[in-house]
Amino acid sequence: MLIRPAADGDAPGIAEVHVRSWQACYRGLLPQALLDGLDPAPRVPRWREIVGAGGVHVADDGGVLGFAHAGPTRDPDGDPAAVGELTSVYVHPDRWGLGAGRRLVDAALDGLRAAGRSEATLWVLDTNARATAFYARTGWRPDGAAKDDVIGGQAVRELRYRRAL
């Protein structure tokens, strides 16, 4: 498995992993009708834009099996010059547990360090036990910030995690 910066041609694979991961990891946490209705095709143009802007890495084994995206913080209480944000990390559910997620996070954090950032944050659903356990194992800790949102008509709470770079 190769971890590398994403290229424009990776957008369809990223969109596929994004949808299949959501359908697996948010089962029981978000409305099933929302998850069942997800389709990778409409996400491809947006992923081409994101890839073009940089900060996306993919795990490649002859095709995209996972991706991570990071950039400056979007939080109003953070300094984007000093704080980066891991906005997403997803691995195709058929490939969970093989180390791709950890390697993708490492690549994303290396990119934030190279950009001069000294801290990183991420947001995670408070009910996503698999993700919160993964983040805890890789050095992330809740920093006390939380925000409420609605996804697919369901109220959710997200917690912010932080780690030094």
C-alpha cells in the first residue's frame, strides 16, 4: 500500500470510499435513509476541487482504498497559521484494520507540520466510538469544544479533538 498526495484522477475513488465509509461507520448513528441514499457520482466534482487545492493524501493499492484531507483550521477560535485541521479520514470498510487510517493521518499531519503548524484539531461525532477510540490511540484528546448540528434531519453533537504536532 502506497500513501501519496492525491491527483485529479483519484476523485472518483475518493468519492467511492467516502460514501462506502459513511454507510458503514455511521450505521446506527445517522438515519439509514440518508446513508442508503448516498451516491458517489455527485461528489466527484467537489472532490476534484478539494484535491486541486491540496492537502489530500490517498492510500493506493492499485486503486484508492482510503484518503485523508487536512488544511488550516476552520474554527473561529483558532489561528490558521498555527493550527491545522484534519477534516476527513476514511478507509473503505473492506480494508479497515490494516493500518491505512493511521498511515493516512500521519501523512496529513506531516503536511500540516511542513506548512508550519504546531497543533491540529478534528471534529468527530460524540457517538462514534470506533473513531474516538482510533483518535485516542493516535494521540488526540478532546479539548472541551463541542458543537451541535443536524445531519439528515437528526440532531448530532460533535466534539473537537486536538493534538500537538
